[in-house]
Amino acid sequence: MEEEMWHCKYRKLSRAQQSFSTKIVLRKTFGLLFSYLLCAYVESCSGVKVVDNGYRDIVIAIKPSIPYNDTITEKIQEMMKEASSFLHRATKNRLYFSDVKILLPSTWPVNSSSVNKSTTQSYEKANVIIAEPHPWHGDTPYTLQYGGCGEKGRYIHLTPNFILNDRLVAVYGEKGQTFVHEWAHLQWGVFNEYDDQVPFYRSDKGSIEATRCSKEVKGTVKDCSDSSCSECNINKRTGLPDGGCTFYPEKNQTVPSSIMYHPGLENADVFCTDKIHNTEAPNRQNAMCNLRSTWDVIVRSEDFRNISSPHAGSVIPTFTLLQAKDRVLCLVLDVSGSMTSENRTLRLRQASEIFLLQVVETGSQVGIVTFSSNAEIKTQLKKIDDTHMRKELVQLLPMSANGGTNICAGVQSGFEVLRGDDGATSGDEIVLLTDGEDKKISDCFTEVEHSGAKIHTIALGPTAAKELEQLSVKTEGLRFAATDKVDTNGLIDAFTGLVSGNGDISQQSIQLESSGRSVDGGSWFNGTVAIDKTVGNNTHFVFTWEDRIPDVFVRDPIGKIYSNSDFDIDETVHTVRLEINGTAQSGTWTYSIMNPGNTQKVTITVTSQAADEKVPPVTVNAKITRKDSTGPMIIYVEVSQGFLPVLFAKVTIIAELPNGQTGEHELLDNGSGADNIKNDGVYSKYFLNTTEHGRYNFKVRVEGKEGSAKMANGTNGNAMYIPGYIINGIIHTNPPRPPVSDEDSVAQIGDFSRVKSGGALSIPPGTPVVNFAPCRVTDLQATILNDEIELQWTAPGADLDQGTASYYEMRMSDKLLQLRDSFSGAELVNLTNLKPQPFGSKETFTIVAENAGLRNRIMLYFALRAYDEKNLSSEMSNVASISVFVPLPEKLEGRNKSKSIWIAVVVAVIVCLIVGISNHVVRKKCKSKTLPEAKAVYRQVAPI
């Protein structure tokens, strides 16, 4: 059953089942080891866990920019107590919230006796964030979801006003119940059962229904857009209520569902089960989860697989108040003999210098330790409060190397340095870089696990200790790798990626450019970097070289040229540095580097910070994930400005393979393949090139162009804003959702560029190569055009979202669940003449009605599968439907709008179904039906 839960299932025709089973066994053999190594960078592998039916280590973090409030923690606790009791009932006594940690900003005044110091918790990795309102969602709670059905979300976003303002209960429901709605998005990967974009639909029986689950939720449809409520007008073209119409549910319901529709209704304390699930509703749950009920998805989750019996004890959570502190970290740097090869010591000095001068935040405390066979403390903690202190730390960086490799000695000396501020290591960080092997690295694993510190690891070169990443896994630290290929600039990228996770983006360094290449003597290395209006403070251009100082020129957007005389040149460290005074001019900057000597490698790195602390800059966040140990890896890159997604950017992942080769892959935000939601600012791609064992390093490059890149409202799993209720037969409306932003729904950003490390992962020796089926088609659409039905979808690949599928199998039915439950038993649509196009192409196919024409009130459903050259089949696509609606005469529609305008006309008709089942065979069936049941006569035609 685990295979059936995958976003892209691995199905075959019967003749291929035997080889498929063999592959599954091989994949599961290596799954545990692979999962452990991958967890170093997969966020869902750490954090919340279920212990004795209770969720532990839930982190609710308050953003540093939120003003101090002495009651907000009490309100959070009230909400979570209510949510725990509600969750226990909703999961049939299986789960509750056991342990909740509330992370307070470092600037808030607190009672030290009741607040502990944070350890590995941070705002950036919190399960729930308390932050300013979303520019378009306002105070509406929502969950950022990257993945598909059954995949965990990124975080829940609540606002201080939602927590503190009890009057919002009227529009969202009780806070604890609303939290459980969002928790289901976050933890179990289910989706909303309502849809603001498609609030109504026509059922297979011809009735107009509100999009909801279950269909037994009672209410009425009225137009209350004016001061009073009136009957709804029916749109002549669609046959559905016009835009001003709203479904108002009765406050007191007799059916106990559903939490993912609206948890604020009376008796709405269960998730929709298969018995009551509304498969017809055009909501995201049906689209993303292939018509499965929310409860079916939930009970198949890992959380439920780990539960043996119901919980009968207390469901009151325990709360721990934590407070973040200013950053305290120690650089622990390898200076063993192997660091003398490939200019590693020099490159370490260059990269760590950029970290100290440009990246680590002001107010941080930094120490330095070097190690080879033994460790040496180069400096105890020093507080960075000005440029002078940064430069003083740079002078303590190593420039020579010799001896063996004793990683534990370095880590233990790093802990000694970290204790210098408060006698403990909790909440502190170590940046550990090594290129060597160490068979005794596991000797300090226990000490590391109990330290409460994060260890970020950087593996340099191909022989760095294979167990190194376990230090990151055990402490929830970041993980990087860098090869000796300077043109990828991997080592500098690793250090520029080591920004604080405290949520104060205005103080963080943002990398705008990172590139390198080998330049012949007398040749030029030219390029551009876009500095947008959201950044510009503390902007640095840094160039490095190997042998001879190059001639460097930088030109700003208004024509000013900087040359070598304007740079700080360090011939010892081989760096050329330009710091732009004030706020850098926005626009396109150009750089030109001329190599006057022999062929040498040259790199450029550009960093900057937010131009205005009140205006969030465009940021990039990468995540590598997989749903389970047997599936493909997925790379997600979120591009946003604050909480707003950035659309239409060019996002490229550069993968550096263990053999030293690099490959570039463009990530898409088109709602196909690995990408689950179109135009949500999350760009996605399956990564299948894992044939080599060893470390894989990833780098993300994002470019936005004026006139194309835009900000827009995201489509996240948000709670319903309740328009009102019916109480004792009277509609009680709530105020309209308040406008939050006066900006246009889509705003221009202009040119921008970002480069960021995507982290690293390891593939162990012996991991088998897997052939994957085409990915699921998720955007199949059916549209009636006169007497034709046009079907459109985005082409899948042969292997998930890569390559070209071999052929399609499309089927149709007037029974929705027949497609899901018995796909092969539905009527076959002949697509023989349709040759699949490469992944991402738009496919179009037309079915034409003959003789009888399209009939009023007929429902037809379509779905398809894609196959590769080995007959591996994708999961069935989403189901596209048509409601064949013929507008009634104007005089009939205007007779009495208070009554139904639909007339049931029973007419016996003879309909002949002509469906091609192969290239040359045509099957005819004739049935006598009433008009609402009648089908039109269709024939297959060549695709458009």
C-alpha cells in the first residue's frame, strides 16, 4: 500500500509486474541507509514526532519584528489546549498535542526563571510562525504547502491579531478548531474541501451544489452583496449562480463534517470519510488526492502507522517557553596536511573571510578553532560590533596546514569556545569544515547529541569523512559540500549560505551573484548582476584569483566605472574587494575581468542586504525532499518577497555530481510534474541523475526580468473566511473580508538576481538505478465549444517530468467513481493518432458530437494515463468533467426567479454511442434513456 500513496505511482501492465516487484525490493533494501543520509537536508526528517499518541517538539515561533505583548503566550496556550482536545476527538482518540515549545524573540523582555534558552529551535524551521499579516490573506490562517497529497507542508502562518482578537471567532471559527484544520494541511498533506474560485458546480443529477464536504451540509444560496439578501441570478452561459452569490451554511448542522470544509460549524468535528466524502466537489482535495477522502489520506500517514491503540489519558499539552539569543558560533576549520592540495587552504581563507566580513550578522559572537591531529583555539568569542572587529577575526584565519585529521578534537575545542559566553553550548552553532577522513569521528557523537548546539558541516573534496553529515543530522544543522572545481564557487557558496535562522531578514546577507571560470591569458571574463530595489545596503563585489592579479572593472547602472584603484586588494589571500558606499544604485551592473598572465581560475561573488528594513527583499529558499525512502528526490525552490510569491522567474538548479561533472536543470512553476500548484512561487523538479554514489552538491540560480517577473497572491491551504450563517432561518452576515493591500493583485518587481547553495546529499554505494513511470497529469481540462469537447493537459515525461511519454490511454464515463475504481472498465477514447509531446508541452484533443448533439444536463467525466516505452503507467490523472448545459429561453428564465427555473423533461431517446477501441474497430451501443441520462454521440477526430 505504501507504493499506492506516492504522488507518481509506479504501475505497469500485467506483463511488467514481475520486474517492477523486483525493483521495489531492491529499492527498499537500500531505503533505510539512503533515508538517513538524505535527512541531513530534508526538513521533514526532523522536528515533530509522535510519542505515545502525542505530538512532541512542536515549535511555535514569534517573528522578531512583532512588538512585545505580555498576553500572547497565554493566548497561544489556550488555543493549543483547545486544539489538542479537538484533535483527539477528530482522530477518534488517536492523537493529541503533547509538547509545545513557544520561541520568543531575543529582544523581548522575559522572566528568566520561566523562560529557557533555545537549543536547535529557530524561526526559520518552526512549524508555526506568528508574523505580520499576509498582504492579501490578512489575518486568515494558512499553511504553505509545497508537496502533493500526503506530503507535509512548510509552516502554518498565524497573525498576532488572530491569536489575540476573540472577535475573529465569528469569521474563522474557534481558534483551536481552526488550528486543527491547518495542522491537517501541515502534517498530513490534505487540502481544502471548499474552493473560493469554484464555489458552485452542477452535480451528475443536474442540481446546483455548493462546493463542500459532505454534500449533506445544509444551507442556502443568496446574493447578499447589497444591504439585503435576494435570490440569485443564474448565469446563462454556465448555468451556475452569478459572482455575487454565496452559500450560507446553517449554524446548527446535523451532519458531523467536515473539518477541512469548515471546522466552525456545529458538529463539524470529524474529517470526511469515504462514506460521506463528496467526490463531485471541484475542490483541491479531490484534485490533488484523486477523489480520496481526507480521512483516507490521514489514516495512511506515518503518524497513524505508528499508533497501536487509542489514547485514554490527559490531552492537555505541556508548554515550554524558549527565547532565541544573539548568534554565538565557532568556526572549526581543518588544517591537516591534505588541505595543502588543490589550493584548499587558500580557498578556505577566501571563503571564511567573506563569511566574517559580509555574512555573519552584527551583534554575533564568533570564535575560531583549527584542528589537524590536535586542535588549537585561535580566539575565544569576540562580539562583532564594527568593521574593525571583523577584520581582526580575519587575521586569525589559517594560512598553512599539516598533520592528520582529528575531527572530534576540533568539535570539542569548539564547544569549549562556545561556553565562553554563558557556560553552556545550548543554542550555539559550530561551522565545521574538513577534507579528511577520520575513523574515530563517532567517538564524539553522544557529546554532540547532548550539546544543544547546531553543527553545520562543509565537506571539502571527495575524501571528506563519510560520517561527517551525521553531525548535522543529530543537531539539525545545515549540510554543504564543495569540490575542487573553482568554476562552481562551491566553497564560497557554502559560507554565504550560513545566515542566521532568526527570521530577521533585514540583517541577513543575500548573495546576488556567484560564478567562476578558468580564464586564458589576455582573455576576458564578463558578466552582469541585477541589483533590484529591495536590496542595496552593504553591497560587496569580491573577486578571487590563483596566480596573478587580474584587471577588474565594475560599471554601475548610471555609467560610473570602478577599477583596480578603487578596490581593496589582498595579494596574500588573492582577493579584490569593492564595497559600495550607501545604498547601491538599482539596475544592471556589469563586471569585466581581464587576465594579464597565464591561464588561471577567477571567481566573482556579490552580496548585499535589504535596502529598507521595512520592505522585505526577494529571497530564495531551496528544499530537497522525498516522500519515502523508495521514491524520487524532488527539488523545491521558493522565490518570494516576504510572504508574496514571485512568479515567472527563471530558476535553475546546478547539480555538481560526485564525479566532478555538473548538470543544469530548469525548475518550473507550471503545476505539472513535480510542481503541484501553478503560479505559487514554488519552482520544482524531480532529480533523477543519481547513478553515481557519493556527495551531490546543489546550487540555485534565480533571474527575474523587468516586465516578466511579478509578485502575486499565493494559493495556500487557508482557513475559510465565513461569509455568515443561517440561524433560525435568518441569514446573519459577517463583514466582508477587509482589504489588506492597496496594491494591484500582481505587482512588477523588475530585474533581480539571486544565487544560493541548495545544500548537499549523499548516495551510498550499491543504491540501485530506478526507472520511473511518467508523472501524473494534474491539469486535464474539458471545455465545450459549440458541439465539440476540447480536452487539454500538460504533457508528462517518460520518467516523471523528464523526456517524452510513449502513448496515452484516455477513458470517459458518466459515472465519476468508475474512472477511479475501475479505470480500464470505462469507455476508451481513441488517441491513437495523438503522439505525445515532450514534458511541459500543451496537449490538445477534440471530440466531436454527431447526430444527437450535446444534450442538456448530461455529465461526462474524463481521465487519462501516460505510459513510457517500458509500459510503466502513470497514476490516473485528475478527472475533468463537463456539464452539458443548454440555456433556457429568456422568457422562461424571467417568469418567477423565486422558484426553480429548471424543468425536468423526461423524454425517451435513443442514443448511439460510437467509441473507437482500436485503430480499426468501432463498437456501437444503443440504449433507451431519459434526457438527463442521455449521452451525446461522439467520434474520435485527429488532434489539433
